[in-house]
Amino acid sequence: MKNISLIAFILVLITSCATKNMTELTAIEKYQKELVDFYSDSKTTPLNAEEKAIFKGITFFPVDEIYKIKADFIPINDGNVIPFPTSAGKIKHYKEYALINFKLEGKEQTLTIYQSNPIQEQYADHLFLPFTDETNGETTYGGGRYIDLSINDMLTDDGKVVIDFNQAYNPYCAYSKRYNCPIPPGNNSLDVEVKAGVTYKK
């Protein structure tokens, strides 16, 4: 009887873990599908007819939970407003919002999260995490990638923040020269390969 109870418990545990992993994977897959649909739909795509003709599609690295990390969250009070050079040779301004510290591939990493400045009302909850890594110019866009975060739902109960590099995406400038995309600052450069999120076909 004890053996039967133990087997039943193990089966329940395995099922529970599998369900949790499936839920997380489905959330990532849903995000990726929405991104593909965004570029494919004529009503939402940022590409014009000429650009769509040479567009090679949105592709991704295989989803890998290793790149869904929990980072220490350090708010920056009265952060500096930083001028970001853009792909169009202009300047956009972002305010330092927080630092995140985490370990990736056994290496300590630090990135800065930013908030647009001035804050636009429709994006009041929006935070911006631009970064570069060792894949840029090889399997990912040379100009770096972005991750979007929300002020209201990014912090966990223990005061940390979950960063999912599986949701990293390319700026519009990866596919079009008509846009004005901020270039990730040097302090947001990771010295590892982030094989997660959107890839890039030249």
C-alpha cells in the first residue's frame, strides 16, 4: 500500500511539473506567435511593400528556460537622463530606472533598465531593456535587441525581477531603414552569447 501511495505521489508531482513547464512554454510561444503575426498582418506590419518583398521573416532560437532568469532589482532614485544615439543619427532620451544583477553562464552580469523621457502617457507603465551580446552580427541583429517590461507586473514577491531573454526582439531597424531606433548603450553589453529570442537572417 505504501508503494502504491508513493507511486501515486510521484505521478502527481511529475504531472504538476509538466503542466507548469507547459504553461511557461505556451506563454513564450504565444508571445512569439503574436510577433510573427504582427509582421505578417498588413494592418500592423511596420514594413512597406518594398521591404516586405525582401523580408525573410521572424525566426527564433529554440525556447530555453536557462534564459529565463531571476535578477536582483536595484531601483535608481533620481536616475540620470541619458541621450541615446539612434540608427537614424538622431538622439532619444531615456532615464535610468533600475539596475539588475544576475548570473548567466556562470558569469555575473549587470544591465540597466530605462524609462522613456519625457514619459508618454500611453507608455507610463513601460520600461525598456536594450542590450547587446556575443551573438550580434552572427546569429542576431548587429545593432542589438530589446526586451519590454512592465512596471506593474515585473517584480516577484521576493523583490526580484524575472527577465526572459526568450522574448528578446529586434528593433524595426533590423528590417527597415525608415525607423529611428535607439542603439543599446555600452554598459548594457553582455559578454556571453544569448541564444534566445529573435534571430536574424541577413
